[in-house]
Amino acid sequence: MSPLGKRLINTMRLFLIDYENVNSAGLHGIGQAEPDDRFILFYSREANTLSFEIMDEMIGANIMPERVCLEHSGKNALDFQLVTFLGYLIAKEKADTYYIISRDSGFQSAILFCQSYLGVRVHLKPSIKAAIGASPKKAKKKDLPQESAVTLKKAAKAQPVLKKAKKADEKAEKKKGKAASVSLRKKATVIQVQPVSGPVYTVPQEDAVPIDLETVLTLVQPAVNVDTATEILHCLQKSHSKTEFHNALQQHFDNDNVKQYYHCMKPCFVTFVE
């Protein structure tokens, strides 16, 4: 007996592919198939090539369709062969649904006959992807009970309001929880973070040392000339955070120099909250 004649138990869906009509495009979506699905590919010697994309999809899903080659050519020969085997499968298999993968509307008469006289579900689809996408797997909104649908609708409307309220609370908490403090010092410094509601700690005045041109010339390595050091100092003095300092450097220097100067000056630019 031919391998195609062997009976499969609990087959979910059966796909009969008119490869002469759809070629590789008809196999798109084969990687999304279920383990119980069965694929039978009808092809001719004039239509016997496969794209690498589809081949990768089949290998990735570990799926290899059964193949039937048209031995005797003639007008609509492959179509007659496919429909004949469809009737055989309907008699022998216990599939939930049968799909003919083709763009040939001539199959519709056979499909209507199967549905009317044999009571089986047969569908005509242009690709496996179209067939699988049309298969009911999850309940859609229109299939939900009316009460559930109303609840989902209310929840969807409430979502933007909840997001806005959450953002407002986070913003208020951020302002309440910390105060921004910026200090310029020589090299190593200790960062102090203080709650707004708590006692304010003032850094002793003698610890704070102003950054001047000489300090910049000392810190920046490799050494730079006075004009470059003046530009760096100007960027530092007009900045209130490390981010502003970095942005200011980008306006005056190229990327490599920005990284160098920022790295050298960062130890004396202490930011508590950006």
C-alpha cells in the first residue's frame, strides 16, 4: 500500500496543496502548523522547485509534506488527482477540517459537493498561512459573553486614565523625595543625599574649592593648551549637571575629545540628582 494510504489517527487538519498552482507562496505559514496536521503536496515536473525561505521554515518546524508527483500530464490532470484523493481521505481519515491550498476557483464545485452530500468541512485557501489564520483557536471579542465584552471595553477606556494618574503620582513623589544638589570640587568628593522634609545639611564652605583655569590644566590629561582649557572651563561654569556639561562639550569638541575631557573633569563635578 502507498504511504499515502496509511490511516492517521486524530488528525486535526488535512492540507492538500495544488503546488502547480500556488508554488512556494502557497506553503507560507507551514511553520505555524500543529503536530497533528497533515500536508500532502501535489506537484508536476514543471512545478517542482522550492524556495530557500520555505525550506528553512519547514526544517525549523520539523515538517516535511508528503508528496505526490503527477506522472501523466493533461488538462487539469493534477486537479482531478487531488480531488480524487480528497474523496479517499474523507472516507478513511478522521480530520476535523480539510483544506485545498490553491487559487483555482474550479475546486469550489467539489467543495460544495463534499459539504452538502458528505457533511465535511472543506475550504479553499491560497496559502497555508491563510488557512491557519482562519482556523478558530482563540475566542474573539464577538464570541465573548456580552457581560465580558462590556467589562473589557470599560477596562480599555480606563487604562489611559490610570496611566496618567500613575505618572502624576510618580512625578510628585520624585519632587518630594529628593532635592537636587550640585557642587564643584577638586577630585574625590563625598555625595550627600538629603530628603526635602529632613534637616538640610550644608557642606562646609572650606571644602568647596572653585574650579579655575589652573585646575583644568592640571586635571586634563594629555595636557591641552590654554585656549582649549578656557573652553572646557567655560562649558563647566555654565553647566548645572553632568549631562549639561557633556552636552556643552559636544558643541565645542569632537567625540573623542569630548570623552577625554568629560572623563578628566567628571571627578570634580558631583551631581546628586540629574
